[in-house]
Amino acid sequence: MLYIVGLLLGGVALANQSPINARLGAALKSPFRSSLVSFTVGFVFLVAVFLVSGQYVPLTGQHRWWIWTPGIFGVVYLTSNILLFPKIGAIQAIVFPIVGQVLMGLMIDTFGWFAAKQLPMTLTKAGGAALLLFGVYVAVVWANRRELDRENAIDKSEESALELNAWRV
């Protein structure tokens, strides 16, 4: 249970990271500067935690090439989020990366990529992914369509009012 709470708190932190970094990007007038500041602060924090923890793992032995890529993925995620958050809004900037994580997680588990334990795709997992996609459709696509319909209705009523006023003159 403690692990689940920790992961939920990590998700809360990640969701807060998006609007804060978008604001930092606007203040610094560059998403790349914002990303650099964010990763620098994270690096300094991690070095402090590393030194306090007393853990040391030497970088020896043979490693596959992809073992060094997570930092790049983090930069791509963070910088794209800083660029897109002000344009697409919070729900999309937070939900779509989660959808990508869930779908990629299913593929990693199913195929055992990156030396992960291979876990079979089940009807329950596929159903959960389908529910997630349906939820995203409702929260993003359907909600946006309703908003556009509402805006169009307001525009039409304003046009009708203008036409009515034109006839009165």
C-alpha cells in the first residue's frame, strides 16, 4: 500500500510539474531554458540525495545501448510539455502522456522489452486500456465538441440579435 501511495504522489508531482514548467518557460522566454533549469535543479537535488544516502554503484560492466536513454526521454517529455501546455491546456498535456505511458507499459510487459519480466496481455488489461481511451475521448474530444457547439450556438444567437437590431433601424 505504501508503494501505491508513493506512486500516486509521484503522479501528483508530475502533474504539477507541467503547469509550473510552462510558467517557467514563459518567464524565461524559452522552453529550452526552462527545461535546462528544471533538469539542473533536479540534478542538484539528486546529487544531494545520492550523497546523503551513501549509495554508490560503479558504472562498470557491459550495458546495452538503451540503458543510457532515459535522460533523453525525460528531456523530450519535459520540453514538449512546456511547449504544448499553454497551447492545448492542462487536461491534454497531462492525460496524453499518461495514455502513452499505459500503452507503452502494456507493450513492454507483453513483449518483455528492456529486459522487463514478460507478462501476458489479458482481457482485463486490454479492457482497462480501452476504458482509458474511452475516458480520454470523453474528457478531451467529447468535451471539446460540446464547447465548440456551445460557442457556435452563442455566435448564432449574437448574429440573430444583430440581424433583429438591423431590421429595427
